[in-house]
Amino acid sequence: MKPKHDWHLDLRITLGLILSTAMNIAGGVWWAAKVQNVNDQQDTAIARLETRQDRADASSVSQIERLARIEANQANQTQLLQEIRQKAFR
């Protein structure tokens, strides 16, 4: 018959060591959860900023097109004004 070797804690492992190890593990889990929460918040903020930037880019393109039309109209009006002046001073 084999001798029975039950598992047991060595007497050198104190309750304080067990408690401090458990507290360290709990602190690590808490820290990791907090970091994950911060990362989730940052991901949400990044998504909002990207959406806002996309809207701003679309608005910018629209404004550029309007500005080009205004400049073309201004050039046409300047040309018409010069023609009117030439006819008026003949």
C-alpha cells in the first residue's frame, strides 16, 4: 500500500502572506477592469470624433464647391461690368 500524501500548506506560509497575495490578485483584476473601461470610453470618443470629422470633411467639400461657383459668378460679373463701362464711355 502506498503511503497517503495529503496536500497541506507548509507552516511557513502565513495567513498574512495568503491575504496579501489575494489582495494583490484582487487589485490586479480591479486595475485591469478599470483599464478596460478607460479603453472602451476612448474607443467611443474616437468613434464620435471620426464621425464628426467625416461630417466636417463633407461640409468642407460642399463649401469648396460653393466658393468655386461664387468665384466664377464674380468673374462673370466683373467681365460684364467692364463691358458696361466700355459701352458707357464710348
